[in-house]
Amino acid sequence: MPFTDNRYFKANPRLLASASGMFYQTPEGREILDGTAGLWCVNAGHGRSRIVEAIRDQAGRLDFAPTFQLGHPLAFEVAARVGALMPADLDRIFFANSGSEAVDTALKIALAYHRARGDSTRTRLIGRERGYHGTGFGGISVGGIVSNRRTFGPGLPGTDHLPHTHDIARNAFTRGQPAHGAARADALEGLIALHGAETIAAVIVEPLAGSTGVLVPPAGYLQRLRDICDAHGILLIFDEVITGFGRIGAATAAERFGVTPDIITLAKGITNAAVPMGAVACRRGIYDTVTHAGTGIELFHGYTYSAHPLACAAALATLALYQDEALFARARSLEGHFEAAVHGLAGAPHVIDIRNFGLVAGIEMAPRRGAPGARGQDLFRALFDTGLLIRVTGDIVALSPPLIVEAAQIDTMMAMIGAALSKLP
């Protein structure tokens, strides 16, 4: 099983059988309040009939269509709808099937772009410590979570990493963007001096890092990265697999933070997780450079299930829901209540930091001596058993409820977490 203690699970299985709205149900019929939108992905809530019917109808009309030298209308319709939500001119879309595939696709596009321009020496890829970019070899190579890399060798050659932005000593219990840490972007200048700008193709970061435990970008940090990349001809990639589609109160983090990258990776909320889908949005200039560089197939890359008809149907229904129910604006309107509620846990046992932005929050606990991560797992299991689904990474709780969450449900989540913390050794 993925990212699972398999022996423990087999001895102590926890199962989900159905879902509707804000709740999962276990096989025994017990309700579990969803505090994580599944895995950051069910932004519109579970079991939405509009999405279900779209998938069912599409399966009976066109179950699969190859997209190598062929196409189908839904793929272009989804591309247009997604492109319209992206900032600036990032309206050229390539479809994948997951965030991991979207990241590897984005890295390939960056390399292909420089090669098409005649800058074939630009092959180095820069990630960031504590970054999560999926589980493909490209993603773990630019990623910076140690456990994702340790077992699998050195990864791709020619990668390097910026320092992470977490500074608990100066930024603990910050509400919104931390005041300290923008200068950490200047480490990119050091990597440029070390390797040479002419060797660096792209920098990839999560604008708000989720899987590592919710690291909100310091004020000014993302703009500083943008400025340095511009000065040295380096592409900037935002991994928005988590932040895309309303999670922080806008279609993208790029829009919310006011910093426009050259490439954006997307997945999760694009279909409300009903059918797997990933996507890469890139600037028109990148697309034009790659596609005008020669004749025949310009980008030797793709997937059997790129723009799968069922995924496209789910995406169109999901995007329509977001628009018709104004869910991005709804998330923005709930930020204040969510922030106040989560910071109400500041005095709870074991809590050493709380950080939040949009409808995302991280609650960091002190680790047990000699057993890092054990407290987090105990809290996860205790809360599931009492009716709340959270996400833990090490000893950090990550919360990201569906955008349909009610204020009273936010309060319930925090009360349940507080009660569980008080019983936790």
C-alpha cells in the first residue's frame, strides 16, 4: 500500500466504504468528517452528482480515445477552461494523469525549451529542501523530503536544492505569510555562481509547500525567486498540485501571491479527484518555441491516458461546479474563521507551532524523544477512531478541508483535535 506501514495496517485496518459531502463512511456505517479533502484533492466535497453523471454519461459515449496523432473534443474544451483560469499567458496545456506525471512533464518541457532555443547546456534542475514533487524519478530528484529519496539512489544527475523557508525560531504561530525568510531566496544566486547560469534550466518550488507540513512562503520570497530567474534566463516552475483550484482562495497560488511563473503543474482538484488527471500549463512563448523548433513530433513525451475522456468529463463538471458555486471565493471568505479556529489550539499540549494560509493549516507537535513521527501517527489513528480524518507528516498535522466546509464543521474539527491532543502522551 502507498505510503503505509503495511504490517501495522494489516493488523489494524482502517477502511472507508463510501463518501458524501463532507463525510466518509466506514464499512460499519460510522461517519468520518473529512478534514483533508481526501488527500488535498476533493475540493468540492464528495459524491457530487454533477460529476458522477458526467462520468457515467461519458463512459457510455466514448470510453477511451488515443491522443497520439489524434484527439477528441473534450480534451481541447478542458484545456481552454483550465487555460482561462491560469495567470498571464499560461494557457498552453499538456495533460497527464497525476501530480507526479505533471512534474516530470514540466521538467521535460523546460529542458526541451532550452534545447529548442539553442541553449542545450541548460540541463540542471533546481528544487528545494523539504519540497515534494511526486514520486517519479524527476520529482524525487528535485524534491527535498529525505524519506522519498533515501532508498532509491542518487536520482537524476545535475540537480541541486535551495534551502527550505521554515524558521520556527522567528516565525512560530504566524498567521498568514511569515515576515522573515524572503532572503533565503538569495541562495539561488549562490547556486548560479557555483554551477553557472548557462547550465540551469529551471527552478521548481511549491508556492505553498503542503506535504512537508504546510510551509507558507515568507512575504517577498516568491517575487525574489522570480526576479533572480528573470535576471539569469532560468524558467520558474510552480508546483500547484495542491494549491491549484481554490485551496488558498484563488484559482492558483500564482494569482493569490501575485507572482507569475513560466510553468504550473496541476492535478488533484482539477477533477475533484473523481478520476485521476494531471496537467501542465506553460507560457505561449514556451509552447511556440518548442513546437516551431523543427518538423514532425516536437516533444517526444506523453501518456496512454493523457486527456482520458472520463477524466475530461469529470474536469468539465468540476470546473463548472467551482464556478457556479463560487467555491474559490467561498474558501477566501472562510479564511478568517479557519485561521482563528486553528490558532485556538496554540495552548494545546505538545503544540509548538501553527501556520496557515487560505484553507490550509499546519499544526506542529514536539516529537517524542527517540521516536519522531510516533506522536503524529498516534494522533491520526485516535482521531480517525473518533470520527475525524486528518493528514500527518511526521509530527505535523496538515488540515485542508473541502471548500464546502461549514464554519461549524471547522469548529468541530478543532474541538476534536484539541480533545485528542489532551489525551496524547
